[in-house]
Amino acid sequence: MSNKPTLMLIDGHSLAFRAFYALNPSNFKTPAGQHTNAVHGFISMLLNLLEGEKPTHLAVAFDISGPSFRASEYPEYKGNRGETPPEFFGQTELLEDAMKSMNITTLTKKDYEADDILASLADQASAAGYRVLVVSGDRDTFQLISDDTTILYPVKGVMNLARMDDAAVVERYGIHAKQYPDLAALVGETSDNLPGIPGVGPKTAAKWLQQHGNLEGVLQNSEDIPGKVGESLREHSALALRNRRLNHLVRDLDMGVEFE
């Protein structure tokens, strides 16, 4: 068992939405009509994590309403997401209030997403000698995996979490964690409205990355890739490059947090 302090970082919106869809909102409502299923599910998950992982430090990052810098480059970023269910309205604010009541630090950053906050704090804490657990339903966080940083990724609801280290990423995707953003850039990410190279799926992208190391290597050797997928890669390489810029998490934000 490691003697290092453990920082747990939670993607607030990601987990709140998963909690919302895991529990029927009609079963969780105040007398005034405010639905609370996302709050209930999130706090249940949190208490379960605290008991199981026993972190020494904890913070929850939330997105801010309004576009991030990624939407400034690509206005269609996340543009395929539907309207927020009306039953979810007000629950983020209730959750933030609950975190404050529990004396849990919550963090936001204008123009950035919660994942960027998690990435920055994970790197800063790791450099300060912490073990880091990142709880997020966004696979972009796989790029943060290291000897000190593990992702706890929900596979069903918010109570069943897969422990994603480098070995787990290799087993599931056939590539190392540091290569995952390159795979996502080639394949695309539907949830972020980022189309990938037409005709290229995860197995093809993984094979290319196994052969050439990273996206740059794949593109440098694209002339040697045969068939229709090779043609598609050469024709649509700009899509992969754009996707890679957008799925890169910012890792040097100053959140005013000091690690001792």
C-alpha cells in the first residue's frame, strides 16, 4: 500500500449527468417540485468512493455555462448534444451547495472545461508526490494516466467504476494510454461532435498506432497505407489533426491550489 497522499479529482458535470440517467427523476423530488435524482446519485457515488479509496484530498471540477476555447476554434464542438432535460435544471446548483456544505472544494475556470482543471491538478499533484485518482466518464482523461494517476471510469451508472491504468487501456484498445488521444483523433468522438476519418474504426486506428507510434507517425507514413482507408486518411488528415488539437487537455492551468 502506497504511503503517498491521495488526491481524488471528480468531473462534476460528467458524473452528475450519469447519475441523472441512472435514477428515475420521478422518484426523487422535493415538495416544491425540484428533482434531485442527480444529486442523490452523485452523493451516493461520492460516499462509496470515499469509503473505498480513502483519499486524503478531494476536489470536484464543474463546467461553466458558455463555450470553451475549443468552441472558438470549432463552433460545432459538442453541437450535437440535445437540450438539457428539464428535470436536470437546478440540480447542478444544488450539488455545488451540497459540496460546500460538506466542505469539499469545487473548481471552475472560464473558457475551459472541467477536464482541463482535472488535468492540470493531476499533473501538479503528481509532481508534488501525490497519488491521483480521476473520476470521469470522459475517455479524453485517459491521456492523464501515468504511474501516479489512475482513471476511475463509470461503466454502468455511477457505482460501477472501471480502474483504468495503462494495462487496462492496452487490454481494451490495443494501444497505450498516451496513444489514446491519437486513436480518438483518427476515429472521432461522437459525444463531442468530432467526426473522424471516414471508414476508420478503433481496430484500424490501433493497428496504425502500433506500427507508427503516434498520430504524427501515422500521417508521415500515410502514403504507405494501402486501400480505401489509406486514401481516406490522406484525404481527411486535417480532421484528425483538428481532433487532436481539441482533445488535448490543458495541463498548466493555475487554479490557486498548492500541494504540500
